Amino acid sequence: MDIVLSGIRPTGNLHLGNYFGALRNFTKMQHENTCYFFIADYHSLTTHPTPEHLQDNVKQVLVEYLAAGLDPEVATIYVQSDLPQTAELYLFLNMNAYKGELERVTTFKEKAKKQPNNINAGLLTYPALMAADILIHRAHKVPVGKDQEQHLEMTRTFANRFNRLYKVDYFPEPVAYNFGEELIKIPGLDGSGKMGKSEGEGNAIFLADEPAVIRKKVMRAVSDAGPTEKNSVKPEPIRNLFLLMQAVSSADTVAYFEEKYNACEIRYGDMKKQLAEDIIIFTEPIRERVKELSADEAYIKKVMEMGKEKAIASGGKTVKEVREIIGFRP
């Protein structure tokens, strides 16, 4: 079985884009591979060095991972800072990471422009920390988006460089995990782009949103005055509404509104009302599970301890072997 690793920052609630983008596939993947899922609280410090409510955010992400279907008895689900060996491997990788290659990373240049008063060393060496997360479990596959492909390429560079410098064949060369056609890109409610927290609260439907909140958000979704010619091409905001409906509604419902659109008879108010109710029905099991888990502090603590123990067993072994390869005494 392949070793697969994936992480998510504890920056707030998960949304439908997260669910269709990866979480839904993780529930299947965990039974087909050896999986490590971690909550990247170290990573959050590169852009938020003094994070508010860090522990609450970590708990919320963990609860929503579990509510979406991840099984801590099957996969390893842990908090990044609970595996201190990650920081040690990060240090070793930084010793062989070069300033020029780090400064050329696209995300570093973008973040440096966005936060000119906080261009910290952690931001610069972010690819080495990401590589440490992956290599500490000697992962073979990593689910990544387009914005992370360069970081994965650098992880391969660091792995190969370590192997070459110390004349070993120790770290595997991780590749991107491709979900293929199973991966659905969920558009946001603002009329363009994808659903995401960074685009504002009104752009995303969060898995834990209450029905009243979902109705309010969907009814405010961007639309237009309606088609004036039969069978016309849908502009992006309207195409987005239909894409979202295709993800959560029945085929009959989608077909009904497609027919109304093509006949220039569509009423977006009716479509949005139906879409909101379908989203509510779709997210209800997750929402109820989130409430149930959030109230069970003992179980959440047990899951975190279980994940910590399994992550340290794997990561501790790797760092011990890396130290010996480099030449440190046992």
C-alpha cells in the first residue's frame, strides 16, 4: 500500500469546496492506502504569527474531518505540533536548502507582496517545512492543488538532494495524488472563482452552517436578469449556480432548471430556494455529527492522543534513521 499524506491549516471551518475537493475522497482513500492526515498549526504561523483561538480552530478542523468520514482507527489523524520530530527534520532540510531556490518560489513572492511587513524566515523556508511533513512519513503520494505543485516539486528536490549527499536511497520521491474525475471543483457564491474562506464569509457554504445561514447565503448568490434568447450560453455566475446544484441536487431537479433556463422561463429566486434546501439536506448528516463530536471532549482528546502516538511512532523512526545517516551518534 502507498503512504499518502495530506494537511490542512486550522484557519476556520471547512466548506463544501473542501468536501468535494478532497474530504469526500479521503474517506475512500483511507481504506486503500496508509494515510496520514494532519492539522498544520505550525504552517499557520507563517502568515499569522500570533494566531487567535488556535486551539479552538484545531479542534474545529479535527471535528469536521471526523464528521466528514475520516476514521481515526483506520487512518492517522494528528496535530502537526504534536509531532516535534517534524521541526527537527525541517532543521536538517534547511541546512541543504538554498536561498536562491527558496526566493524563486511563486507562493513566497505572492505572500511577500501581500504581507510586506511580515516577510519572515518561516515564510521563506515554507517549502522545507512542507517537505518535512511529507518526508517524515516517507510518503509516496500527496493530494495537492495547483498552488502547491511547486512545493511538491521542491520536496522531491530535497529528498533527492539528501539521498545524493549522503549516498543513500532513503527518501522516496513523492508524487501528486490524482483523484481524476472524482475531484469536483465547487464554485463560490460570489459569481467567479472557487469556493474559499479567503474570498469572504459570503462566498462559502461551511459544513457546519445552520439552515438559516445557508438560505441567507444562497439567496444572496450572484445572478443576473435572466436569459433573453433560448438555449443561450450561461454567463459565469449562472454557470456556477448550476455547477453547485449538480453537486448537491437530484438529476431531475437540475434537468428542470436547465429546461427553464433554455426556455427563458427561469426564476432565479425559485432556483436559489431549491438549491438552499438541497444543500441543507446534503450537509445535515455532517452538521449533526459536528455537533455530536464537539460536545464529546473525551472522545476528541482520545483521537488526538491516538493520532499523536501513531504519528510519533512513524516520524520518530524516520528522524532516528536520518540522524544516523547524517552521522550523529545514537
